[in-house]
Amino acid sequence: MRSIWILTIIGQFVVAKYDYEYVYEESSEADTQDLYNGHHRLVGAPRSSVDKYPFVVAFAMKNTYRDYASCTGSLITREWIVTAAHCQTTQLPADNLKECVDVTTHSGLYQLNGDAFKCHGLPDGSVAVYVREGAVYIGVDQIPNPQDVQNGHKIRIKFVVRHVNGYHGGGSYGTFGGYDIMLVKLAEPAPADIVTACLPGMNFKDHGLGPAYTGQNQVFLAGYGKYKRRTCLTDQYGASKYHMCEMYDNCKTTPPPQTEECKQFFSSPTTPNTIPEDKEEIVILESQYPIFSKTGVLTSYCYRSESALKDSQGWCKVIDDAADFSARTLVKTESWGFCSRDCFLEESPKNTLRALEEGVDILDDFLCDKFVDASIHQRVAVEPEVLCIGSLKPLKFDAWLKKPGNTYERLTEQEKAERFQHRLQILPGIQKYVHSVGTCNGDSGGPVFVEAPNYGPKRFVVLGVVSGGRGLLGNCGGLNNPTHYVRVKKMVPWIHQILGEDMKDVCVNTSDF
């Protein structure tokens, strides 16, 4: 405990000694809302209310001249917020922190790209960076609405704390890796009636949660990001599931492409004339050994003539294929997919609190490790601590064996599992696939959370903070692109060390959930 008390005393000394005025140039909203592709939003998510999730806050590191936010965070005490480090790395890169500390020690002000900083090294190697023009919005549903801002609370950021092994930014893990986490200290406490979030204890279950694992919608996301992608996403019923429509291609209402093999299959008197209601596609195999074996080789995947989703309208071209999550680059393809509701969203006000309360899974550690390994293209100095957030779905298809004379035989579920590997299934023996649930620009640092057991209503446990999508598909989502959230459970000891005596105000849920 001695190191914690020393850190607290040092932190208090630094705050008192260096409470000075900064000089910044004006920063526009456009400069901060798309700092790089790693920032995230909840695309198409319904509006929510701070009355429901009062601990979710929005903030910007520079917004003196107008009200807007570039990131999201979680209030864990009335004075501390946990969020993502990359919300500030574009302003002060990790490689400049040491120099900033050295310059601050000798001359008091570190200049970089027209900005001024003061940095102070902490005993564990973390760095406190003092800011002047940053602000946090608490209790505000929609930041562009002046009345909402007036009814809520806008509090200045005093300083942020960057982890000694913090993520370096740039949209990839690079050669360093690191933890994309940052603590924000408010210049004054939030109102006493604000219900803060809890942190998970070391025994708290934080993976293998959600409808794919428990059958329950128990995992929630929230953030202040934008509502629409630049490029819309396909749904699950076409040839390319959860892929990006070609940017300049409009959704077509003509029948989608179909192979001659599929046309012949649907016209046969012994087969269905369309895809069954509970399936997404049909796979046709050609028998290698018609008499002795069920083994087959693929000839065609067959799809519906229109999506089963009522809010889908037509189909679009797809030119990038992300079916192999372990691949280093996208495969160029000539494919198609049904345009999802994502393609028809109307623009919505920016910086409005939105939440996803269904269809969200926290992947189990085994699967998450596979995706993390695929996203790290080289050895890194610090292995990131990550939760993978997405939607884990079963592949719903029938498999038919084509026999001599153009007759067909439907394989049983057991035969299908034993004899055939779908091109989208994650791993052999696991006939499932994963897609992102839609985080994008503005939601960076926002929480993935669950209800806190035995803590009464409106109390939640923050399990992770948005770091970024690391799959091959950019543009905020897509197949094999679960969002990486920093695993908060692994960061609690560091948070304890930085907060010192303020840790007494933090709710740490020690249940095993």
C-alpha cells in the first residue's frame, strides 16, 4: 500500500503546482471526429438515455469553441473516468511522452504541432498529461442540443493518465502492442446523485457471455458515436454476409446473381424450389464416390432471390472478401450481398447517446485469442489484454449431394458436420461465424457492460472499453471483425495504483457473476 500513498501525494502535489493556463489553436469538430479508423460508433443503434446509463459520458480533448465530443468514457467515481488511450494519442503520441516529461521538468511547457502540454512521470512509469481545453459531458443525451447541455453538466478535464505500457495508436498494434486504456481526472466532481459504474473483480466472469452462450441479452454497449457508416453493410442472407457494399454501387432491385447449378437444383422435382424459412442458404456437393460414400466436393452455394429481412431492399456488389479471418490481406472478389437496413438509415444528430441491448456477445477466450492472434502480424513487446465483442452466429444451411442423373440427396446434420466445412465457419468443427455489432467513430473508449449482481437497479459493471476493430474489413464492422475492447479486469490493479486513496470511492464487484 505504501506505493499507492506515495502516488497519491505526488498526484496532489502536481495538480496544485501546475494549475496553469494553456494556449491552444482552435480545433474543429471535423478535425477530431475521424482521427483514424480505430474510432468507433454504434451504427444504427437506437437512442438511449443517460437516465438509464448515467455513468456513460462523452468528452473531447479540445472543444473550447463549440460543444461536441470525439470519444466516450465511463464514470467510475465522481472525479475519474476510464476510457481509451487512443483518444489522446493523436494529440500527444506515445513516443513523445518521455520527451514531454523531460521538457516539463526543465522548462515547464512542451510544444507539439501547435499544442502545449505538461507531463509528469508517475512512480510506476505511467504519465500524467495536463490539458486545458478538454471537457466531459455528464447527464447529456444529445450534445449538439444546447438545452440538453445546459440541463446536464460540462466539466473541464484536469489531466489524463497514460499507462506505462499504453497502446501507441495508429489503428494497429504495430511492434509494441500495449493497453489502449486511459484515466481521465475531472477538474471538479460530478454531481453527487450520478450513479457511477462498477469495475469487475478478478473472479468476475467477463467472457463467453451473451445470447450465443447463455441465450440471454445480458451484454450491453453504449456510446456517443455517429449513426451511419460511409459504406453500408450487407445482411446474412446473400453470398457475402456482413461485407461492405461497393462504395459507388446502388442497391439493385433486380434478382441477384444465381449459378446455373442452383437454377437446376431449384427446378428439380425432388428438391425445394427455394431456401427453407429457417435456413440462409443451400450448399450443393457433387459426389466423388456415388455408391460408396457421402463425401463430396463443393459445386455451388445457393441463395434466396430476396432477403428474408423486411427492411432489406435489393442487393449490391461486393469487391472485398474477408471470409478467412487469418488472412493478412483482403481477397478481391466479384460477389454480392443483400443490402441491409444499414443502407437505408437516415442521418441522425451526432453525439447522441445510443445503446445496443441485444445480439451482443463477448466471445470466449479461445475464440478471442484466435482473432487477436490474427490481428497481430508480428511479435509485440506488450501483449494486449482484450475482450472480443461481436455477434457469434450459427451457419444455417442445408447440404445436398448431387448424384448421377442429376438427382439430389439431402445430408443429415451429422453427415453435414462430418463431411463438409462451410467456407465461413470459424474453425473446423465449429459451424459458426462472427461479425461486428457496429461500433464506429465517436464510441471509442465507450463501455461494454453488464448489470451488477446484488447491487440494485441502475448499477452496471464495465468489462471493457472500445479500442478498435482489428479485422480486415474497416468501415466500422463486418464479417470476422469483432471489436477489441481493453479487458478492464486485467487493468484494475493499475487503476487502483493510480487512484490511490480515491479507490475507496470505486465499486469493485467481487461476485463470480
